[in-house]
Amino acid sequence: DTGVSQNPRHKITKRGQNVTFRCDPISEHNRLYWYRQTLGQGPEFLTYFQNEAQLEKSRLLSDRFSAERPKGSFSTLEIQRTEQGDSAMYLCASSLALGQTRNEQFFGPGTRLTVL
Amino acid sequence: TQLLEQSPQFLSIQEGENLTVYCNSSSVFSSLQWYRQEPGEGPVLLVTVVTGGEVKKLKRLTFQFGDARKDSSLHITAAQPGDTGLYLCAGLQGANSKLTFGKGITLSVRP
């Protein structure tokens, strides 16, 4: 299977702990996105990379959140000092952006974070 | 205020029935994508529509992009239990690369 993969699939942590999630995009895709989805809502954009450059960050991405894509391949999303409000599904997507119009984004299975 | 409004929010129908659901906005989108999501999984891309008035078919699913590229509809013919899921529409605006999603439509098809 050469789709987007995410690890871990589930993470339970205590408030105040740090967590890190990994995303491996589709291999030839140059763009990688992070979204967050809470119950009853559609996914909300957090940040995206083109190759290794982080080009946009949402206001939702507080200073406790940091994302990297060091070699333009996989990406990590770290949350420091987790809060109960961080509990959500964290989704990664990738695309091969040759122009702005289509930019079809393919999602991974997500990482479900529960902060106790 | 939600940029993309999806309706109805919930729909429960009998197997074999037809249905149409909607994704509406007051804003113009350069493209619009429909996804289906099952509990505990990521969204799966169904279709991308780009041109105003465009109609795309995917087996029993028919997607239409509004002439003004502000809205879209999804019609399912002879719904089956396997169509059950959360249907999300998401749009791209101008030069933006981020998708803006609606809240989704939860569809349940009873056998």
C-alpha cells in the first residue's frame, strides 16, 4: 500500500506531557498538510509544507505545536504540554501540486489523541 | 460562520432510495472536493470538480458543481448500506493551498 501512513494510530497521554506524531506521505507528493478534526466537525487546517519548507500556519497552531519536514519526505507534529482541549483526530494529507486548481489531497488514517 | 454549509446534517434512509445532499457557500471556489469518511478513519477522496456546471459520475454517485462555483450537490441513486458514512465537501480558494471543509453529512442507509 503506497498511500499516506500515520503513526501511531492512537495515543493516550496525561495532561502536560509531550507527544509526537509521524506522517509518511505518498512518495512522489511534494506537499504535506496537517489538519485537526474534532467530533462533529470537518477537518481544520493546521499547517502545510512544500518539500521541506513550511509555507503556512493556521492561528489554531499555538506555540505549543511544532511541525517539521526535515528532508522533504516524512513529517512530524509535536505537541508540548498537552491540554485536554488538544484531544482530537490529527490528520495528515499529501498532494502533488502542479497548479493551484486541482491540488487533490489524499489523507492518511489519522492519529486519535486523547489527553486525560 | 461556516464557510461551507452542508445539508442536511443527518440523513437516514432505506436501501434502494435516492437522495441528494448539498454543499453551499457565498464564496467562490477554484475547485471543490467530496470525501467520504468512516468512523476512526481518514477522509477518502471521491471526486474533484473544477469547472462551473461540471457533472461527474462515480458509479451510483453524481456530483455537480454550481455554475458560479459556489455550491455543489451529491446525488446517490439506489443507496446501499455500504454508502453509509460521513460525506464531507471541501473547497480551495484562489491561490490558497489549504482545504476548507464543511461539517459533513452523516448518511445512514438501512438494509
